[in-house]
Amino acid sequence: MRHYDVNRIQGYCRDCGMYGKFWSCPPFDSQPLAALPEWTHAVLIMWQTAVSTPDDMNALIAQFQAARRHLGEILIGCERPGTTAIIAGQCFGCSDCVRARGADCCAPARMRYSLESLGFDVSTLTEELLGHRLAWAADKTPDTLTLVGALLCANCDSARHLEQALSAR
């Protein structure tokens, strides 16, 4: 897979403050992509929302988290047998992940991975497949927040059905 580089992408995860704090985030004992239900197609979803308060970092983070949860709930709502939602960012299946306390995931059926945590290069995925270059905040807040998720599908019929259902939203 051209947009998949697990060692490089999960290496970036080490610099994240969430590293090792969520069961959906690295480090992993084994690669979770291999444990997901078998899939042959993916529906890639990009969601953009205008930044409402660019000068207030706390409000910006809250806006991002709300948008991320909303997109994740839409993706999870689209799951059917043979379809797996891949959300933007760390899992939100529980209000407080127990991994940092050394406990096993208490809701594995609700746990979802992100494209990044699985080793997908979201920047090149969005640029090459969706024609959108991600704007990373360096010294200036971008005008829009961009979230990317996916639905992994067991076959092309499932993928087509999901594309049609999502287009109607």
C-alpha cells in the first residue's frame, strides 16, 4: 500500500502527548491493522469546518474535539457487517481510557483506531486521493480544521453503498 508506512507514521506518534495513553494509540504489542476484519476497499472521508475562534487556543481545541467526535459518530453509524469505521484522532469510546492506569480496554467493541495510529500517511492520502493539502498549524492558525476518517469495507458493493449514503448527508 503506497500510503502506508507503519514505522514512519507510528514514529510520529511518539511525539504526541497521547502516546501510550489510549488503547487506540501506539505503542501496540502487534499491528492492529492485521486484527481488523478483512477489507478490500476503503471510503476515505474528509470533513472541513471553518475555525470559529482562531485566537483562542482552548476554544480551537474544543471545536476540533467536537468536530472529531461528530465525524466519528457519523462513521460509526455507517458501520454494517463487513465495514469498520476508522476515526480521526484517538478513540472516544469511553470518557476516560484506562490504558494509562495499566488496565485492559473496558469497551473493546466501542474502541476505534485512527488512520495515523494504523500507520497510514494521512497527508499524502488527502493530497493524492482527495486533492487537498493539509494545513498544519505552525505559527498561524489555519482557516479551516480538516478531519479525515475512513470506512474499511469487505467489498466494493459495501463501499459504493456507503459512498452514496454519505453523499446524501
